[in-house]
Amino acid sequence: MIPLKQIRNFCIIAHIDHGKSTLADRLLELTKTVDPRHMKAQLLDQMELERERGITIKLQPVRMEYNGYILNLIDTPGHVDFTYEVSRSLAAVEGALLLVDASQGIEAQTLANLYLALDQNLTIIPVINKIDLPNANVDQVRADLVQLLGCRPEEILAVSAKTGLNVEQIIAAVIGRVPPPVGDTTAPVQMLVFDSFYDTYKGVVVYGRVFNGTIQHHEQLKLMARSVVSDVEEIGYFKPGLTPRESLQAGEIGYIVTGLRDIQHSRVGDTVTTVRQPATQAVPGYRELKPMVFAGIYCKEGDAYEELRDAISKVALTDASLVYEPDHSEALGFGFRCGFLGMLHLEIFQERIRREHHVAIVVTAPSVAYRVTLSKAGIHNRQRKDKRFSGTTIVVTNPHELPEATHIDRVEEPWMRVDIVTPSSSIGPIMTMVQEKRGVFSTTEYLDAEKAVLHYEVPLASLLVDFYDTLKSISAGYASLNYDFLNYRPCVVQRMDIIVAEDPVEALASIVYSADAYRIGRTVVDQLKEVIPRQMFEVKIQASLGGKIIASSRISAMRKDVTAKLYGGDVTRKRKLLEKQKKGKQRMRSMGTVDIPPEAYRAVLKR
Ligand code: GTP
């Protein structure tokens, strides 16, 4: 039995790339948690995708021992699309290291994650990282942190996660400043599930923080949300690999192999208790997340639906912010309508389906969720199709569900509260850019003479297309961004269809602002012309708005010189050959289908 006062639970929060995973490496070395022979850079980033891109996508817990103390650390992602991972980690710990890059200073996610941690009443330990860099500005960052946190300058640690300089001070601060967990080891078990994954051999494995009680190997556990009972087939903690032991007690962070095969049984935010001594109350879970961006996911090969379903449900188990439901489309067959927290989330999801589950997919153009108030005719029409329909508004996330204009009274779109942290020198260009994207300015705050936070209100649809990339390029990479849902506001939109070789391509349909439709139609058509390969026949590419063609272009046919074999002379033979070729092409055009390459979908997104 470990006395609670010997346990500390904490996580590292920071803006993207400020060095969380690197600092975690140094802590693992210092506490000798990992054999030096097995040490590699950013050890906690275990997914192949994380290592390749150098970003953390998943939270990752690890247990360290130091001078008789148990230190449970959770490494968290820094990108705004993965904030849900951060908020879940925060509920499992008592303290947070707030890491700030000495050369970059405070950024948008530094602020966003700090506020999340303060909401949970966590003890904050401010740490300035990368002090080894020649352009480190430790004094300035320290002054900014003092102003932000209202702490004393000496409370702020200054380290280099790369060289290891001063990192032992962090361990001392965690032991000295973060309060030990409180809990009763003899009370009924309450373990909050903050993550889970599916292992082919072990079944569902849940990660959790025990708030009360002691849970033993081999006893029966109960998942409280759905009263599912199962055996504790294995129990243990993270070193950082799964390391079995006999029990987990109040205050500890660990995992349980549940033996459950049905992944629907386990939910992040659920509470585990025991059958022997069940708890009467679950621990407060997490707020349900509302997805921001929707896209249809379909199989490239028609018969892979089962595999796709299996792949999506397995990814969903480790990705608590993913929302999905079955969907069917005339052109694309059976698939799923999925909701994501942002574009990076969507991108990572696609990659995971392809790489981890080897299913070839088609992803439709992403859309936000529009709230459509129906006109009288629209309500009538709905009721005819669906007898149970009694409302006046519907939520539309799929361009094909947008009712025709006469059935619509009003459409509203989601707006976001956007905070941009930027060097003062880039304020001008940023203001112009955000205004072009329909953003409405609210206020500016200065963190110091060099750095400001701009507060904006921006339609989510504008944030999806190129906002982040443009912001980065006009600020030479220095500005950073965070956003949050604000409210719904009226907008004027229409569905735009893309027609390739006389065939509407369902996956390329999108909902666009009516005022921008002509410009967007033109851009998309031109871009498609660049990426669709030439065929043996002429291919027409068109954008259509409410049945009217608004932009069009052609890809000319590949030309084979059928007359090459003729030597001089007879004109009629030459003409005959050309006539034959022309007929052949006509026939091909009527039968030919064009295989649209994946770059085409990307081109439409980057319009
Ligand atoms: P995300 O997980 O993507 O949010 O990033 P992170 O915060 O985990 O950052 P990571 O540890 O991946 O570090 C980002 C980059 O900064 C890497 O190239 C590190 O090598 C580098 N880095 C981290 N700490 C230091 C430091 O103390 N000094 C220097 N010079 N570089 C550092």
C-alpha cells in the first residue's frame, strides 16, 4: 500500500512544439523509468503518425518513481483540435506544468490550456523551456508569465528540455508544490476512465484515475454508465508500456484489461467500480463535445463497408471526440457521416483509417453544421417524407440535405470566438486578412510591448479554408490561434455541385456563400482542370448552382495521330480515318467515367 502523501499526479500543458514530449523524455531519464538502451527522442509519442509529424495527438500517461515518491505524468497534445485530450488529462491530475518556449513566449494554446487547468483548480507550475537557444528571451517571458499568472518571479523555473539543464528542479517543484491526491482506499471503487483502446488479443483496455477504493486483479468490475460487468483480466500501470501488478488504489493512475470485446461498452468519462462493493455514484464525467466539421466517409471499393465500420469504431475508441453515424448516398454507397473538432482532426482520422486499418476511403468536402429554419412549404414537404417530423428547424451537415430555396425561411451558421496571439508588427496584415474572411474584430489586449492578443468573431466556415495557413504565412510563422464556439448567426448559402464529364460528383458538392459562389465555382473548376488527368475523350468540368452552370472548363482529349501510318496521297483515306476516330471518341465520351484523383478533393478544399 502506497501512502497517498507519496503520490503526485500532474500533466504538461503547452502550445504546440514548446517541448512537452522532449521534457517528458528528460523526466523519464532522470527517474530511470526507461532503460537507457530503450530511450529514443519523444518516447511518449507512440503512434507512427505522431513520430512522423512530430506532434502529439494522443494523451499518454507514464508512472515514474523518485526518492520514494510515485509521480504520474500525462503528456498532452498542443494543437487546438486535440483540446479534448487535454481537458480529459486535466481531470485526472492535481497539478500542471505550464511550459513556455523561451524563444516564442506565450502563445494562443498556452492561454487556452492554462484556462482549462485553472477551471479544474489545478496547481500550476510555470516553466520556461529552451533556455539553451541563442534567441531565448528568458527575462521577457518571465515578466509576461508573472503578469499572466500573478505569481512571483522566483516561482518560475527556467530549463532546457534538450540539454537537461535544471530539469531536476521540476521534479522537486512537483513534489513540493502539487498537492497529493485525496481519496479513501477502503471506500467503494470509483475510477474515472479517461482513455481506452482496443487490442486484438486483450479486447478493450481502459485507462483511468482511481479516486476511491482499491481494485484487484481477477475481481469483477462494473462500468457504471451501462451497468456492464466483466473481469479484471489484467491491471497495472504505465512504464510507459503496460506493466501488470496486483491492484490499483485511490490516487493512482493505471489501466485495466476488461476482456470486453464489444467496444460500444466502454466510454471515455465512464466510471469503473467493482461488483463486490459497488459505488452508488459515478465520478463527474466530461462534457459532451460538439463536433465542428462534418464529412462523409465512404469506401473506395463498394464491398469494404464491414471493414470500414470496424475501422471507424476502433479509431473512435481511442478518439473520444469523434462522432459518427451510418449514412447512405446514391453515388457513394454505404458509409458514415463523421463529425470532427477541426481540419487537422479530420486529416489525422483519414490517415489512421488508411494506415492502421488499410481501408481505402473517399472523403467528401467538409462542411459545418447549418441550422435551417423551414418555410411553410418546407415543413409541409418534410412532414410528407417523415411523419414523425414536428419541428421547424433542421440541422444540415451534408450539402445534399440542404432543402431547395423555397423550402427555406432562414439559414444560420456557427460563429467562433477566435483569439490570435501575434507579434505587434503583424497586427496590420492580420486585421486585413481576418476582415476578408468575414471576421468581426472585438478587442486587442497587449501581453507586453511586443506581443498582442487579438479577439475576433469569425464564421467557422471561414476558419476551415486556409485560415491557419494564411495566418502563419503573413506573420512569418509567429502568430498562433485558438478558437471556441460562440453562437449561430444568419447567412445566405447555396449548394454548389461539381459536374465532371456530365456526372455530378457527389463528394465534391459543397455549401457556399451565395455572394462568393461565382468566384469559388471558377476557382474549383480551374483547379480541377489542373489535377484531373487527360482522358482519351474531352472532359467537361462544370460548377452548378441551383441547376444553373456558373463556371465551366474543358480538358482536351489525348490525341493519337491515326493518320501517322499513311504515306502521302489519298485525302479520302485520311478523312475516313479521322471520321472513325471522332466517332470512337464520341462513344467513349458517352460511356467514359473519369476516375477523380484524391488531389482533386484536396484542391476543392483549398479553394
Ligand atoms: P506537440 O506534442 O506537437 O505539441 O509538441 P511538444 O510540445 O511535445 O514539443 P516537442 O517535445 O515535440 O518539441 C518540439 C521541438 O522543440 C523538437 O524539435 C525538440 O527537439 C525541440 N526542443 C524541445 N525542447 C527543447 C529545448 O530545451 N531546447 C531546444 N533547443 N530545443 C528543444
